[in-house]
Amino acid sequence: MLTGLFRSNQPAVLLTALVLVPLLFAGAFTGAPVPEGVHMVLFQVLLDKAGASAAVQGGIAIGLVLILTLQLASLVNNTEQTDRRNHLVVFLFPVLFALFHRSVLLDPALAGMPLVIWAMRRAWSITNVGPALGPLFDAGLLLGLAALVYLPYTFLVVVVWASVSVIRPFQWREYLMPALGAAVVFYLAWGVLHLNGLTPWRPLLTVADTRLPALEAAPWAWRWLRAGVLVPVLLAALYEFTVSYQRGVMQVKNLRSSFLALGAALSVVVGGVYALNNAFPPVLLAVPVSVVAVHGFLGNRRMALRELALWVLLALALWAQWT
């Protein structure tokens, strides 16, 4: 039932996100608001507009999860991350995100991730021939804006460099454009702050602010249960991903290698943030894992096991959010 629904390429399946995401995260409307702390400029603007209301912040957070769900569905299908078009990530991303139970849903990493996905789509739109400077500069601008929400996203410029290295022959100007785009955004942000008397600006203080919401500690029994379900699913998905990657044509391999670079860069960000705060925002983990997990549900064998896995993941996600 679930497997057949989300494996299809019917656009109407996207509407299920309008039910699934609020069902999983409705508790955000009554949760605690984001605590006071040191935030990046754009995230602080978002908080100022939202006010101290948990309901408003919860609504914004649910909206961001919906946007990310739709973005990832487009990313998977339009950059050939899988052998055939499907909407499994519409189910897997919110469910896997919900599995890492949090006391506060809205956080800078979540707010900046839509800009990151947009930047990746722009960077991966280039081909091995034709102009590329414009899309790469745009990708740098978008990453700069994402970093003004959550500073560690600055590091993701290396993903654009890695993508260029596998898609196109070497041209030094193409490696300069993303960094230049991000630098322009930061320079303009500093200029606005300086004109408003808000300098000196110390963005590095936002990275090690332990008051920001992050991955919440869970009982050991829950962690083992979650791992007991996720590990087999991800092992099967990695095997299917490897098989699919090996038989893909060069263009498909380039795009999937670019996605692997994104996953590796996000892993580095997770490690750095965890070293500073002993916690990390779950969206950094949920985005790459949900896209890879799609491969575990595309095969035609053992359909009963695939269906059972989806139902178990949904049950665990609901349990994590509602108990």
C-alpha cells in the first residue's frame, strides 16, 4: 500500500505531504519557542517576525519541512538520483526527520536548508559543455544566504567545487564563482549591519551556542530500537545505490557523485557541530539519509518486507513525536 503509493510517479502523491507532515509535527504548535541566544542575521530576522509565540514558530517550522519535502522530491527526480522517478522521499524525509525527537522543531539549520537544496539544484544544472559561470555564481549566492541563517553552511561551497570537478573540465574561474558569490553576500550583510551600528559582527559565536535546539537525548532502549530498524534499511539502500551507480551512464554517475559530496560535507558539518555542542541539528542527517534510503524501496523483490519497513518507520516516527 505505502510502497506502491510512493513508488509511483503521480504528482498527486505530493499532496500526501500536506497530511503526513502536520500529523507528525503538530506538537510543534504547543512546544517551547526557540530560546534566546546568538543567531545569524537572517534567522534573527525570522525570529523577530515570528515573535515569541510557539504556535507561530511551530507553523513556520512545519512549513519549512513541507518545502524541504517538495524540494527533495524534485531534486531526486530531476537530477536522476534514482533509476526511475518516484516520490518515496516525500514519505521518508519527514518520517526520518521525526525519528530524531526534538523538544523544539524550529532551528537555524532547518531554516537554511531550503536555500542549500536550491543552491545544489542550481549548481547541478550545469553540463560538461556550455556556460556555467552564472549558475555557479548563483549557487554561491544561495549558499551565502543559507550561511546567514546557519553559519556552518558556508562549508558547503566545497560541494559545488566537487560537483564542478566531476561534471566539467578544469577552468579556474568556475571554482572562483561560488566562493565569490558567498563572499558578496557576507560583505553586503556586514555593510548593512555596519550602517545600522550593529558592528562588530561576530558570526562565529553562533556555532557554539549550546542554547540552540538540537538532537535531543533519547533513552538507550529507544536508540537501540531505532538503530535496529534503520541500520538494515540503510544497508539494503546502500547496496542498491551501489548497484544502480555502477550501471549508470556517466552523466548519472556525475550527479550521484555530486550528491555523495553533499552527504560527505554534511557529515563533516555534523562532526564539527557535535564536537562543539555535543549535539547537532537532525536535518543535517535526515536530508542525505532520506535520499539514500529511497534506493532501498525501489526493487521488486521482497515487497512485503519493504512494506513492513515503511509501516514500522511511520509507527516509530509517530511514537517519537507523540509520546
